[in-house]
Amino acid sequence: MDSSSALKVVRQIKEMQELSGRLRLQKKRVAFVPTMGYLHGGHSSLIERVHSLADVTVISIFVNPLQFGPNEDYTRYPRDLDHDLKIAEEAGADIVFYPDAGEMFPKDFESFIDVKGPSGILEGAFRPGHFRGVATVVIKLFNIVKPHVAVFGQKDIQQAFIIKKLVGDLGYDIEILVSPIVRESDGLALSSRNVYLNPQERAAAPVLYRTLCYASEAVKNGQVSVLVLKEEMRKMIMSASPSQVDYIAFIDPSDFSETENLKSPEVIAAVAVRFGKTRLIDNFIIPVPDKK
Ligand code: PAF
């Protein structure tokens, strides 16, 4: 859409489907950025990236109840529509799909999507049912928005892998892009959940970034033992007094399995750590030198 057009907010599934259908008939390329709102610079970077690749950029704002466990933060997840609309418009979005929970998941809703293999480890192990909720809402959003291209953030790297797998397995004709993590100046990955951190926890949280930098340097300098890397990373994280380390893991990016052997060309180092009640995740994609 041209840059002078104002942001359009759509609340009903039917209206969004009709709008997307018309855009497709007009041969417009539709880009999609699914979000749960409380937008920050990471979301802006996703919107800006796809805005340049498409005629129309749609974002969704929907705090998806299906992906939160019973003791998680669904009700207190931060929400601020006015702020979100401003950020979305500044970044170049044209349409905001903003349904309520009853519209997306009415009482009689009973169809769910499971991506078996990669959903079982890391986030899937610590948040049972999380990826079932993500996969189900994302497929429903794809069917409503009908995008040609959709973008996800690398911060949720397991989610991005699962969405790619889902799209491949089910034959969706949608290009899935993954955009790099955006960070604060001290390295903390941007996340809507960072607002939960108290000043002490906020000061401690960049240890995740420093730990991943250590891993990256160590691998570059020839460290091949995942055991040694994990041990050193755990020591670094513990020095910042977190309330719990959920995992420190090395992942083979080809199938998203945990690996004890570093294989060229790349490995993913991923961490999940709790500071007080706030659970933060972060990761680096680390180049692994070829064994000579
Ligand atoms: O990454 C997120 O914000 C959510 O998991 C998503 C993809 C919008 C699905 O609710």
C-alpha cells in the first residue's frame, strides 16, 4: 500500500480473509508479521524487513492463550494497543489484525496442530503444550491473512524452526524468513518480557549475552568440547545469581536436535534462565570451523 495510507485495524476473521482475498486478486504481495503485541525494536526490525519485500504488510497482535501454561504469565502479559499501533505504523505496517480471544478460539474450538520431533526439547520440555499452541495459532493466522511471506525473530529460534517444518510438512506456499535478534546496548535481547525485570535483575540479565559471546569466541579458538563449553557457561551465568538455569544447550541447526559434537558449518548455542519470576531466552548461531 502507498505510504500515505493510514493503518487499518481489522478485528474480525471474515473481514481480514476478504481483505486478503482481494489483495491476492489484485496480485499484491502480502507480507505478515505475527506478534503478541507490546511491540519493541525487534518487532520494528521484522516489519521494516518485510515492508521492503511486499506490497502490503500485515501484522497481527494477539496474545495467544493456547501457548501459555496454566502457571505462566497469560493474564499479566503486557498489552498496550495505542503504543503498538504507533510502532507498527512507524515501521511501515499497513494492516493490523487484532482479534479477541473469543474470535480466534471460540468455546467449541477443538482442532490442534502438533509438530512432533522438535517440539519435545528445550522450550517444549520446559513449557509443555507451548509449541502446540504456537503451531495452532500460526496456522490459523496464515489461513486468515493468506501471506506470501512471513517473518519470525531469531530470538525464538526453536519456534522459527518449528514454523518452517510445519509449512514444509503441510505444503503451505509461504516463504518463512528469520530475522536477527535486536539487542540493547549492553547485549540484552529485546523482549516484551524485559519489562518484568526489576533493576537488579535487569542489571544481571546481560550475562546471557556475555555467556554466548564467550561460547562463540571459544569455538572460534578451537574449543570442541560441548561439556567444557557448557560448564564454563554455567559458571558465568551462576555468577550473576539467577533464580534458575533451565537449560544451556548446543543444537544441530539441520534437525534441531541437541548435540554433544560440534559440526561444521554451524551450531546454535541456546540458553534459558530465570531472573526472579522472569524467564529469558537467548541464542547465538555460531560458525564451527571445519576440522582440517
Ligand atoms: O513469537 C510470538 O510472538 C508468538 O509466539 C507468535 C508467533 C505471534 C504466535 O502467537
